[in-house]
Amino acid sequence: MQEVENTCERVLVINRGRLLTDSPVNELLLRAEGIRTVHIEIEGRDVERHLNNLPNLESMERHDATDGRKKYTLSTSADDDLRPKVFNLAKQNDWILYELREERARMEDIFYDLTSQEQNQDQVEKN
């Protein structure tokens, strides 16, 4: 799928003989950008409390700590980049920021979403 993303201009997704989409690659990627995920690794006090107060935060998942550092995955579907807000919180609270990166949807994610929606729809129709 990475090759499709890098070399193709248009994508047709067919699942079980049904055409699910016929769209330009960049249009599909833009549509999928509605889900933004930010990964952070941070050291400091009251991190979780402050992160929970971020605007447009939909979910926060805490991961196992490493060497006193806390790790989180933050998600939002708003067209809002959480990274500057996290950076400013770190600066204001004297936190040490080890990692701050955003992960965006890839063609694999889009393909999976499209085909799983189709399968779910088939299940509903059968019932």
C-alpha cells in the first residue's frame, strides 16, 4: 500500500466484487486525516491532569513508563494539531519532553476502514 500512496494518482478499492471507492489518493488521505494521533514520552509532575484538559482531546491512552518517563497516545478527530499545545504545556510546567510525534492515516488504514465497513454492512444486511 505504501507504493500505491507514493506512485499512484487515483485508487479504486474493490471488495467482494463491489466498488468501494474511486478517488484520487490525496483526497482519500485528506478524508482520513480527520483522525490525528500524537505519541508523547514525557517526564514531569501532573502530566496526565494537564493533558486531560487539552481542547478537542478525544482519548488518552497511558502506556508503561520507562525510567520514570510517562508515555501517552492522544487522539482527536478535530482539525487541530495537539503538538504545539503539548509543547507549550511542557514548557510552562518544566517537563522534559523526550518524544512528540504525530501519526497520520496511511493507505493501509484507509483500505482496512473501507473494507471493514463493507463487511459490517454485509453483516447487517444478512440479519
